[in-house]
Amino acid sequence: MTAPAELPIHGNSDIVLVRQRVRTAAVEVGLSLVDQTKVVTAASELARNALVYAGGGQVRIEVVHNGVRRGLRLAFSDDGPGIPDLDQALTDGWTTGGGLGLGLSGSRRLMDEFELKSAPGEGTLVTVTKWAR
């Protein structure tokens, strides 16, 4: 199993690199083409959120195994302003930026597991997992 990778997110070129590394890891895990696309899309959205709302952050890309199957876990963290209302932030269409408001909620739908930890002044940690079928 490949060691976890940690990548910085400080600009658009970093988002491209995150997408490439996530796709490579998704292939390694054995995700279907559809699931590869889902996990890369979620990674792109979450990396962009870290860049736009927190000025940057990092992602940890990790191949995991639950005893039955392999999966890909991504943990996006930042030291930004945090999210004051998590329920509102997970509502489709809600945004404090100029986007469509589908980054968090869309990522939650695309992945098998989704965990969001954030508070004002404490940054944000979004952990998502996609399991091979």
C-alpha cells in the first residue's frame, strides 16, 4: 500500500496536482471509472473551497482498508475563518462566495463517507472516503 501523501493547496496549480494525485490513487485502489470521476470531482471542489474561503490549506490522500475492501480517504484541512453554521453550509445553493453553493453538499453526495468539523476561528477539516465496490 502506498504511503499517505500530503499536498499543499495554495493556488490553482495545486488544485490540478490534487486532482491528478487523487485520480492516480483512485486507480490504485481499484475504483470504477464512475467512482474515480466522483472522487476527483469531490477533491476538486474541496480543494477549491480551501483555497477560496481559507486562502489555502492541505490535503492528505490515503489508501485505507476496512478488512473487507479498500478505499480512498481524503482529509482537507485549513486554518481559515471556519464555518459558523455547518447545517447551512451543507444546504444546496447556499454560498458566501460567488459559486453555486454545491461544493460541500455535492461532495457529500459523491462520496460514501463525509465528515465536516469546523468552528469560527478554528479552521475546517473535511474528511471523505470512497470505497471500492
